[in-house]
Amino acid sequence: MFNKPFTLFGAGGYLGSAIAVCDQLTLADVSILVGIVTALLSSIVNLLYTWRKDRREQRASDLAAARIEKEREPG
């Protein structure tokens, strides 16, 4: 099925197709794509930040609980 070797002509065909698609994009299309990529990247960064913040707060809560438990121990 896909046993043909990679050739420069094959890559040129894909490059030509990509250029043809990009040539049809208007400024509005490009701005929409930039907006979508920006929204996705900011969502990923926000998820990472929130995950790290939750881990940090959980460690602080665990330490505070351990400190309170240690103070309650008799002796």
C-alpha cells in the first residue's frame, strides 16, 4: 500500500498543496486560526498552572494537618 520510497517530487507535491491551501486563506481566516491556536495554548498553560498550584496547596495542607496532629499528641 505505502511501499513507494520517499522522493523529492513527492515532497514537492505536498509542499505545492500546502502552498495552494495557504494561498486561499484570507486575513480573516488567518486571524481566526491565530485566535484558535492562542486559545488552545493559553488553556494548556492554565491547566498546567492550576495542576501545579493544586499540588502545592495540597502539600501545604498536609504539612499543616501533620503539624496540628503532632501538637495534639500527649506528651
